[in-house]
Amino acid sequence: MSSSTTAPGSSALTEAGPLSLCEREPHVPADRLVAEMVPPPRFDSVRFSTYIPDPNQPSQSEAVTVLEGFAAGLGGAHASGAGRRGFLGFGRARAPKTPAGPRGVYLDGGYGVGKTHLLASLWHATPAEPSRKAFGTFVELTNLVGALGFQQTVRTLSDHRLLCIDEFELDDPGDTVLVSTLLGKLVEAGVALAATSNTLPGKLGEGRFAAADFLREIQGLSAHFRTLRIDGEDYRHRGLPEAPAPFTDEQVTRAAYATEGASLDDFPRLLEHLAKVHPSRYGALTDGLGAVCLTDVRPVPDQSTALRLVVLADRLYDREVPVLASGLPFDRLFSEEMLNGGYRKKYFRAISRLTALARDAKGLVAP
């Protein structure tokens, strides 16, 4: 997202002053939740042809080839009709009453290897109208069920060719049973699935709750997918300089006033406010922002707060909103205990994305 700014160092400030995330409490109607199940702005123009595989990581090129075949295989009749294609579209088979074998692909790998780029490329490449394919994060999918109800969600998504689920994570047993049942219904209806995660499907929930107690549901989930492992390093930091050091409160405040569409908030107060807004609304929380300016960044106090911050970081990254901050650098947001726990991959992803957005924000401050 581009922003219109006053030249760094100028004394001219926007008349109205900056916005505040803490003053926003968006309410998102159910029809908007469905309509917005498309790739976010950052991934609106990505395609398989714009993905640049690391030549040292053959799994990346292999993933592109497999996904291109998967998209091509979704071009026939809807899978619940007369012409169900085999997995990845290789050949035709008569439509069985119960789908045999995986009906989807699961992209597993570390943060920053381009999984969301590939997932969005698959959505774009699938030959179907936008209303017949859906793209959303795991938390957005579970919120859709909360807004529409389970049966209506099944009816709404059952006529889709493809459902793409980004950031697939199981954080509690309730979500495990809910998503397992939902995806089972959609597969029966002939919907193809694609998902990304930092965790292999058989390992979802591990280290976060008593996954062994829900092994049947987790195994049921993994049976819907063929796993593609994507190796590599975080592309956001390949050959780039170190993350910029935090700025002073005065620099951040002046930049907020001088930048059109910027918000300005005290970081601890923002963390408190996030507890009042459902994470599925964090995208709406950032609507229209040209930049996010934060003062007094400090370590997050607990895991619940940390997980909410992860979702906000994801939505800001999706929408390409630069983040300017004072206080501690973003790589000190999470405690060592958090970074070594069951959610560590989420926290590392948030650090990676916030660091990239901090680089984007450097130009908002005078030298």
C-alpha cells in the first residue's frame, strides 16, 4: 500500500492529526466476511511466474510444478458432479460417494519461504470465478463459522472449486474438532483444499494442548492433504541490511502527524485494545491506514497477548502497511520461553514480518 507523506523534516503537519487503532472497534458483517475471502492486497498480483525459487532449494521449484498441475486439474466439472478428477488432476475417475485419497495439498515449511505467495498463485491460477474459490486465514475461517453457523458455512462453501487456508494452526481442541468436521463435509461435497502452515498436518496442535487426546481428529485432517515440503531461508532477509533500530518517541510522533493516513498509538495501550477486538476483525481494524506508528514498544506480557499481536502483524503485512516504532526492536518482543514453546514458529514469523515492515517505514523519518 502506498502512502502520501509530507517530506521528511518538513514542519507541515496534517491538520486532523494521526488516527488511532485504539479508537477503532470494527464490526464486520457476515456477507463481508464471505466477499473478502480473496488473497489480500500484498498477494493480489502474485502468480507462479513471479515466484523466484532458490536454486539451492529444489523443493521450491518442485512445489511450483505440482501446484500448477493441481490448478489445471481443477478446470473440469465440479468434483461433486459427473467428472471428478483424480488428485492433482492427473486423469479422470468416476465420482465416488466418498472421496478416495487426498483432495488437497498442504504446503509445509519455515517462515519466509514463499508459502503464501504459492497459495495465492494457486487461487489465481484455478480456472473458476472468484465467487467459486475462497482464500482466507485459519482464524478467518473459524470466525466465518461463528458468524454464519456451521451448516450455513458448509452450504456457502460447498459449491466452491477450491478453499485455500493460510496459516493453518490448531490452537485449541475446539478448533480441531470444528475444522476437522468442516473440511470433511467440504471434501465430501467435492471442494479441493490447499493450506499453508509451519507445522506438518500430523503435528498440528503439538506442544499447545493435549494433542494425543484429539489424535483421531488430527489424523482425519491430515488425510485430506498431500504434503509438499518447501525448504529454504526467509526470503524477506536475503541479502538485506539489518533491521533498522527503533526511533525516538519524538521522531515517531512527528512522522505520524506528517504521514497521511497514519495511526499513532502507545504500544502497551494497543495491546490492551487488541483484547477487545476479535482477531478476525484485525484486517478491518487496519482499513485505510498509510502507516502504523507505535511508541514505547516493549516485550509482550503473556502468551494470549502475543498471539493476538501475531495476527495483527500478519494483517499489516498482508496489507503492506509500514510500521514505525520507538522502544525495543521487534526481535525482543517475545520472551525466550515463548520462542522455545509450541507457538515459536508463529512468533518468528511475526518478527520476520514486522522487521520487513519496519524497513518499509524508514523513509517516513527525516535523516
